[in-house]
Amino acid sequence: MRYSQFGLTTCNPERATPGFTLFSPNFGHETYLLGMRGEIVHQWSGHPLTPGNYAYLLENGNLLWGGRTAEGNLPTTGGKGGWLRELDWNGKVVWEHRDDNQHHDFRRLTNGNTIYIGWEAMRPENAKRVQGGIPGTEEKGLIFGDYLREIDAKGKTVWEWHTQDLDIERYPLNMVGGRKEFAHCNACCPLPNGDVMLSFRKISTIMIIDRKTGKPRWEKRDDAWGMQHDCEMLANGNILFFANGQDTGLMPHSRVIEMDPATGKTIWEYQGNPPWTFFSPHISGSQRLSSGNTLICEGQWGRIFEVAPDNEIVWEYISPFCGPHPGGYRSNWVFRSYRYSADSPQIRGRLGSVTA
């Protein structure tokens, strides 16, 4: 464990963005909502499974949560989910959907439908087209691709998209990675026009899919990102994402990057000082707050912190909630976290006299 101090470690009330921070420890069965002093102001307890991989609040105040099932095409692969649930503020299940091949991300759409990522075995003729990766590391001779699936409230599929329908040869895998997966999507971000922005870890690519044609209408690959996670379209049209920095040199380090998609240039970034003091080679995410500050989840270390535009850390919390990792040790990993203001639709009127 890198940290010896847990809970709230930093809070600058003059620069931090007031609100409540939500997170689900990766190896626990709870979801916590924190106040600015690091105190738990609300929680959802007794999830039947460990997260697969996170939860977030809908505008009606309900929690949309994913759980990790034991079944599916790739049951032991990172990012495995399988069971989606919507719970009200008091923990009552009001909707659920099970797809044992669901993984990583899921989002509720404005029309009430839900979109999520899943795994499927690639057709043999497509698997043969996959370039890169370490030879012989397929999954029992198979390569799995991603699908994006939109379902209605009854679980009926109303739209699908598949990575194996891409021009596969244009997207070679990272040479130091395995070949059991092509692309490895870890984020799906619905856009206002119906298109979807996706993050692909194993090809270090962020892509926007045109919903009508199924074709990429924008994409950028940069292996220097080091197999990124998360992606968010900001109000200014820029893209915010967590560049993990894995396999990028002798002193790997992570960055949070705001990129102008029109030029591909970095508009703003956060990195540690010195750079290697901020590094999570997997999971992790970021959120731009209304103040202009950025909430960052350094997932491997269970560290959630807020930085101002000048990169000053103005709030920091280290999760004290450890659970049994499948590797035989205890871990406080956190996949993602979110901050909600007291007057947001998600929180407004639900916490009584509790203040941010």
C-alpha cells in the first residue's frame, strides 16, 4: 500500500468545489457518498456482488450500479461486470438487467434506455485480421471483441454496434499486450446528438461512432497515452480523459488530459510533481467540475483528489476501504468517482440538513 494516511488528507475550502463525492470500492459491497470533510453522509450497503465496476447517480436520485458475475466469455478479465441494477435512495431495486458479458461501462440515456459495453467472440475471419499483441496469447484460440448495446426498460435490444465491424487492420494492438481481446473498450460516453464516444485501451484510441452509419466520424490514437481510461465531452467541446501511462518508458506516469478534438492538441493537463508520483496503470478516471476544477480518481491507490486549473491539489481523500483482491492481497482500488453539488438533481433535498 502506497499510503499510510487514509480518509481526508487535504481540504482547501476557499478553492475546493463544494459537493458530495460518490465511489464504490472495487472489492467491497457498498457505495459511499462523502461530504467535503470526508464523512460518510449516505451509503448503499449489501450489494450482492463486488462492483463491475462502479456506480453513479441518476438525475432522479437513484443509483445505477454494476456488479461482477462469475459467468461470461471472459470471467476473470479486468473490467468484468454482468449485472446492472438501479436502486432508489433507500436501496430498493427498481430495475435490473443481466448480461454476463457486460463489462466496464454503462450509461442511462435521456430516453430512459441503457447503453453498455459487452464482450463477444470475434468471427474467425475477423480474428485472423487482428494485428499486433504477443503471439499465442489468444483465449483458447479465440479473440474477443466489444459490442455496444442499447436496451429499453424491458431489456429489449434496440441498437447494437460491434468493434469487429471496424477496419481491423487499421488498429493494431499494443505490442506488449495479449491477444485475447481486440480493442478492449473501457468507456462509453453518449453524446447529445446520439453518437457515442468510446475509449479503447489496447489500441490507445478514443473514437466517436456515428450512430446512424456505425462508422467512426472522429478518432485519435496516441500510444503515449499509455492505454487510457474514461472519456468525457466537456461543454466547450473538448475531451477530458485519464491517460494511464502504462508501458510508456523508464519512469511511467499518468496524466489527465483535456484535448481539443479539432486539432488533437492538449489544452490542459495534470501530472504529478515529479511526474512518477501520480501513476495508476489501469482503471481510474476524471470529472470536470462546475468550478473549472477537476476531480481525479487515481484508481490503483484508492486516491480521489481535486485539482485547480493551476494544478494545485485542493481536496484529497484516500479510501480506507480494503477488500480481498483475487491475487491474494487486500486492495482499496476505486474504478471511478463523481462529485455532485448540493443543489444538483441527484442530491437536492435528499440529505436533509447535511451541508456540503
